[in-house]
Amino acid sequence: MPMPLRQPSRPINGSSRPPEVNSLDHAIACQNGSTSVLDLSSRRLQPLKSEPKLNLITRVEQLTKETGYLRQEIKFYRQCFGDSQQLRESSFDVYQQLFLASASSLSPEHLQKLVAQLHNALKKSVRMEVKAEKEWKEFWGLKCSFDELRGGQAI
């Protein structure tokens, strides 16, 4: 019987690597909270292998609590995704108008209008991201100023 061929090892691409801990994950960890990134870290997974099994009631309570954390995290990422989609649409709209205008003459007023449109879309994107981050931090009881939210980047 022939031996199966061994698959050559492939380099790990970006999508198969676990996400890295960011400043928001770190702040939540400092509040004894958890995020999916933190839960998947080897630092948290390794001790779970040797922990004794919990009784059913305790395990259900633990899973209920974790579900609440995951719901909040999903809400945050859903808000960020929606915001990035809106920014993408606005950027594409401006790009399309610039492309079409390049076939004809583009007046300085029209160009300024397009730049203002893109600027407003970026400002809105920053506001929405800051709002989503603030809500997630408030869920964990973290106090934060605007300067702490995404480095206080303003457009």
C-alpha cells in the first residue's frame, strides 16, 4: 500500500494567523475583561487544559457571561464594519466623480467640492469609530477621554 504524500508546509498567510492584541484589548484585559483575541491567546488557552471540569450550573453561568461579552464585541466590530463600508462608498463616489470629470474639464470649485465631500466622510468615519470604541470601553467600565480614543486623531 503506497504511503500518502506529505503536504509541503506553507507559509502562514495573514488571514490564518491569530489577530494581535491591540490597545483596546489590553485596556479591557486590565479591567479583568476579555475579548476573543485575548481568549485565543496561548497564555489563556494553556491553563484551561489542566483546569478541572466545572459543574453544569457553574459552566452555564460562565457561558452566559461570555456570551454577553461576545455580543458587545460583535456590536463593536459590526459598527466599525458598517462605518468602513460607508467610508468606502463615499471614497468610491468621490473617486468615480474625479474619474468622470477627468474626461472633461474639472473646475476648481468642483474639485474643492469633492475634496470637502471626502473630508466630511473621513470626519464622520472618525466620529463613528470613536463612538463605537467609547461604548465598548463603557461596557467594561473604562473611563476615557477623546485623546485616549484611537490616539485622539482628529481630521
